[in-house]
Amino acid sequence: MENVAKLLRGKGFTVIVPQPSHVRHGHKPQELKTKYDKATLTKWEGEGAFSHLENIRKSDVIYIFNQGSYLGPAVTVEIGYSLALEKPIFARAKIKDITVTNFVKAVVSPQNLVKYLENEK
């Protein structure tokens, strides 16, 4: 994701990349469950989820960096939030869920997203 963010930043776009809990709290993913109790992990995940929604609110465009067409429950919530805010949504890979495909403006590579956004400026 960070490589795509660099590409977009290099073209003058402001990019917000969501940070998973282990990154925000300076741990490797496998360390979290052994070092912290469920209440702490749940709190951190909630903070992260609300942070992602705040980032969506600040954004002009949403790009789903879905490798292998995967969309987890959190991304599905974020798509719904983006729709409610009338944000255009793009995806890196084709989405398998037939309902969600209706909400995605286009499936484009990062390079084609740059071209698309440059044309919209």
C-alpha cells in the first residue's frame, strides 16, 4: 500500500494509508495476542476503526487496495460509510460480491487511478 501511496503523493495527491493495530502500537501481529488481553485488543481495534472512518470523512476519493479480490468485514463497513458520504470508490481488484460491485466506480490499477484522478483535476 505504501508504494501506491508514494506514487500518488509524487503526483501531488494527499494520501492517507490506514494503519493496523500492530503498526500503531509498535508490535508484530503475532505478538499482540500473547502480550495483551482481549479488552485491550478490542479497544485498539475500535480506535483503529473510528480512525479509518475519520480518514474516509477527510478524503475525496476512496481506493480499496484489495489484493486477490478479498474484502473483509471492516472494509465492507468502510464502503458503506463512504457511500453515505457520497465518496467515489475505486478498487484495485475485481470484487466478488455482486452487491458491492454496484458501489465501486471502477476497478483500476494504481497507475490508472493516477491517470483517472489527474484527468479529474
